Amino acid sequence: MRDLYETFPLSSSRLSMAPTWADYVEDIVLPADTLLRVALPAGAQFVLFAMDGDFRAKPGTGSTSFALPGATTSDGSGSELNPAARRIPGTLSDGTTVPTHLILRAPYACKGSLAFYA
């Protein structure tokens, strides 16, 4: 898997404005209001999201679940709307569980891709 941050001279000036093409990309088809768990590839540290509709995402495990929000939360348990690029955390919010999946859900059917980088 390619590194998101390249070494000099590719990391300087305008070349650092955009990463190189990912060599590990997952195509995503999200049916309306259906939970999708995408396994994290080995070595992935960053993910770039590109979707043609609104979606929600959060890191988790093979058993992590969430519903589309129907009310305001006040405990930090929500999912993120339309993230663009994220670093994959070493552990989840409990401080010990290692994430194994990205959990996705959309209110309406949409398609897109997840580009992974080391």
C-alpha cells in the first residue's frame, strides 16, 4: 500500500497538495439505510472517502453498529457526516479496542470509493 506522505522531493511545494493514486481502493455501493462494514486492509493508516451522496461513517469492529440519527446526541456516540479524509485511529474511543472496520450508512442509496494509504 502506498504512503499518504511521500518523501522529499515529492513532499515539497505543490507536489504535496495531492496524494498519489491509491493502489488499494474499495468500491462502495450503499443501499438506503443499510449498515455496511468495510474491513480495514492491513497497514492502512489513512482513508479518503468519495461518495455521490450523503453518508455517515465511524471506525469500529465487525460488530459495531449505528442507526441514522433521529435525535441529537449528547454523549459523543454519533457518526460523522460526509468525512473526506481521516487518519485511522490506533484504538477506538475506549482506548483499548483496535478498529478493524469502517462502518458506513446512508439515508439514500449512493455509490463511491474508499482509497486507503499507509
